[in-house]
Amino acid sequence: MNNILIHIPHGSYVIPEKYKFLFYLSEKDLFQEQIKMTDSFTEDLFTVPNTENIVFPISRLVCDVERFRHEKDEEMTKQGMWVCYTKTSELKPLKRVNPMHKAEILKNYYDVHHKKFTEKVKQILEKYRSCLIIDGHSFASVPLPYELHADSFRPDICIGTDKFHTPKYLTEYFYKSFSNLGYKAAINNPFCGTIVPLDFYGKSKRVKSIMLEINRSLYMNEKTGEKNNNFEKVKNDIQKIITLADF
């Protein structure tokens, strides 16, 4: 179990005070945008005993650490959602961003997070023969306008994979485990891929990775941003599946 590293990149609502003036939205509208774009409660949802975790403490509306570092490499750049977002989930203006701000965000948040992430993986590899990264996310029950590959089908669980870093048995384990508990699972739909630090990406099969995306309607009220009565069940099911895994 100790070779598992749970990565939570999009669970925070925190916007540093010094950046709040950059946003075009009112306080009320900004909060509603955060409900739509934040993977709310994922740090709690993916709490599993005897595992390591790394949680990004700042809202993705300030810095999205799961984007490629260079704008030209990131397909979401055309949606105004590179590392530094300029557009809302409805593709409307979100905040002011200039080259100086981009450089500051990359240096003070993005690079710091990825350095910590890489070091965590290295530490686990030093102790164990492998490291399994579980990339913990959630997604809206209804497609949002910014989504590039959205369709009307929204499963309960989306399992994201990588051709190099996600062995077939890993995908099958999570798919069958969620299905056996009554969840509708899908692979790489509506979101695909999973994160691996660049030092290991495409280089070391000792580093395995899988993304687990949970449909928010299962565990929260998507209008108010509050947990619903099913939260503990979903949390316990996730914990059970990860705990019983042998990687």
C-alpha cells in the first residue's frame, strides 16, 4: 500500500488575496464558477490510509498544474485554459493575465508543485520497486461548454489511462471493482489520460499511473457546492477499492 501516491490537483477553492483583483467576476459569480470548475472534496473523497498524497493548495482558476507548461503544447490553450486561465467554463472572460503574471505563476506555484511531485515519486521508488500514482478528480454530471471532447454520456466513474504508464491489469482492476459495486464505469470517457512527472514520463515503467474521475452528482449538490447524503458511501467505496488493490 505504501507505494501508492494519490495526486489531488483541482480540489482547492483558495485564491490568494493578491490575485483576486484580476478576476472580472463578482464574488458571487466567482464562487459559482469555482463550484463548476473545482473537483470539490476530492482530498476527502480520496482519503486512503497508508498511502502518500500530494495536494495542490491553490484554485485551478489561478494555476492549473495538470496543464503542459508550454502554452503551445497544451490543447486547452485554445479554450483559454492553459496553466493560467483567461476564460470561464462558459468560455467568457475570467481574469486579466499578462506575461509577467504567467511567469510568476509558473515559478511560484506550477514549478514548485511539480518539483514536490517528482520528489515524492523518487522517494517512493527508493523504498519500493514501483510507484502507483492515482490521479484523483471529479467531473460535472452535465457537460460544460469548455469541454473539448464532451458527449451526452456521463458515467459514474471515468478511468483515465496512459499507453505507457497504465498496465492493462490496472485498468481492468478498477473497471471491474467499480462495476461490481454498481457504478457505471467508462475508460477515457469523458476525460482521458493520467499524470506522470516528466522525469519519468515515457521512460520508467516502474512508475504506474491511473486517473479516477468521479461524477459529482454521486456525492454532492452541484448547485450549492455541498456534500450530499451519499458522500460517505462513495468515499468508503473508493477507499475499499484502493485498499484491496495489490500493485
